[in-house]
Amino acid sequence: MILKYVSLIAFITSSIIYAKNIDYAREDVQTLVIPKGEIEISANYMLLNNSVDILNLRSKELSNSANFGSIGNLNGFNLGVRYGIDSNLMLNYKHDLKNITYLSSTMTNNSDELYLRYNIEAYNDALLNSGFSFDIGYKRDALRDFKLKNISDINTLIKRVLPNQNANIFYADGKTGTPLPKVEGYYANFKGTETKLNEAPYISMTNTGDDSIFVRILNGLYTDSQLFNIYIAYKYTKIRNTISTSNQVLRLAKDKGYDLKKILNRDESMISLGFNYSLNIKSVVYELGYKYNKMFRSSDLGYIDYNHILNANISYIVTKSFFVNIGAKLMNRQFNGEIPYLYNRYTDTTFDHNYGYADIGFSYIF
């Protein structure tokens, strides 16, 4: 009922009436499905660095020294396939890889999403149902085994795990220091006891990822050249997350009463609300989309439980079957709700900044 009232307001304010959908909207938060038997493939490259900095968000965040290491570069790609199973049913698959700089290391996230969209046919005189659909799907994020090897980064994380404790890792060159270590190498210091390590120290994240199921309801109004959609989605996620270190450091810490191995598995749920607007002018399609994520987590992880996300894209129709696109994604709280496992009791204050990246790609319709 709420969706119908919002759709009516959108209809009045933008004069969008029932007709048919434009064919070249890049974002797939629209009510309609592609024709039966049609296949669409897409590929996009994503980038954030010193040269490609959307609205200078990265530079602005890094101007605060407290954020150093949290706002890193990004590069990656995504691939997508859509298939029209029937006149009302579509299958959509997406694969996404992101290399995200975190402190002095790089986190590699692989994401796979698969969902079915069913479109309920509309009648010309039923404006509020002119594009009513629902999706049901599955999404998985997986972190490639990741190690922090920089001493400063290791100690930063140790301080988060063991706040206000006498615990750190350091490197001795055998020439300086008080007291002077006898042998050059890495040392662990727990409660004033210094022990030489037999290997270079690290902090690892292993067996880390998340699995989600989701449902999404979409309602849209459209003409030959315009498309306006609103949607609401619910997602339930199971998260696995293990922070650990080498066996020797684990043993030394345990001997002093510290536990440096943290298994942070948990469940969470999320509700998303959003809209997407597309406008086709001759051979160019302009798109603007917004999404609000609201997470529901345990009480010990409530620091940041929302996100505002803005998408903008421009597509150029080269032929009836091929178009190229360029766009950007802006996030108020980085990947909050988008990559759930990144957020736990030790990292939630790290990934809470404005963030954004650009992308460029193409789509081809068979």
C-alpha cells in the first residue's frame, strides 16, 4: 500500500505514464524483465585512486590523519548476465571482484549474486501497478585469505583487540633499544616479557565471508523515454569472520592471559529502500539512483547501522544491441550493508567514511 501511494506521488510530480520501458537502463532495479529468450551480458571496470577521486571524497577524508589507512584505493571488475526465461520471468547473475586497499595491504573480495525476477503484468488503466515485480535471490561475499604484515598495522589491530593492555610487536635491529636485544629480529612483548619470534609476525583474516538471501519488491511507472522505480528489500545474512595470528604469537599471548584469536561469526538482517530514475534522450540514457540501508545487528555492533548510497550513470547507445556506459557510486558509510563481513566489533569504526569509485563498461544484447 505504501509503495502505491509513493508511486502515485512520483506519477503526479514527473508526469510518467504507463507505456513501455526504455531498453538501455544500466541499473537493474527496475520492474520490467527482458524479453523471452534474450540474453544480455555486461562488463565494467571499477577504479578509485589519486587521479580518479569522485568529488574528491578520498582526498577530503585523508586530510584527517585519523583516517589514514581507512580510505584506500580500489580497483576491480564486475560481469553480469541476464536471461529472459519467459515473458514475465528473468534470471540475473553478477560476479564482482574488488581489490580494496586497507592500511598497507590489499583486501580482495569476490562477490556472486543470483536472483529471479517475476514481473506481474499490468493493465493500461491500472497506473499504480504498471510495473510491479518481485525478486528472490542469493548473494555471497568471500575474502581471499588476508594478512597484515606491517608492524604498525599489526599493533593498531592488537590495540583494538586488547585495549589498554601491555601488548605489542616490535622489530629490533640488534644495535639500538633499551634494553638492547641480543639478536636482531622480531619480538613479541606481552606484559613486559619480550620473546624473539621465529618468523615474521602477521595478523590474518581467514575463513571470512558472508552468505545472504534476499527478497525485493519493485513498483515502477514508465514511458517510452522515462522510467521511475521505487523498491524495498529485505536481506538476511550469515557472516563468518576469524581474526588470528601465528601459532607462536597466539601461544605467547595465551600464556599471559590474552586471546588474540577471535571468531566473530554472527547473523544480521537489513532493510533497503530506494528509487531509480532513467531518462532516454536520443542515443543517451541518464540514470540516477538512491538506496538507504538499515542494518539490524547485535547490541555490541551498533556503532554504524545505516548507509546512504547514490548511483549515477550515463550510457551511450552505439547500436540496438550494444551500448557503453560510465558512472560512479557514492557511499556515505563505505561498504556498510554492501559487504557485511567488513564490519565487526574491531573494524566498524574503520569503514565509516564517505567513499566512492568510478566505473566504465559495456553491455551487449543477443
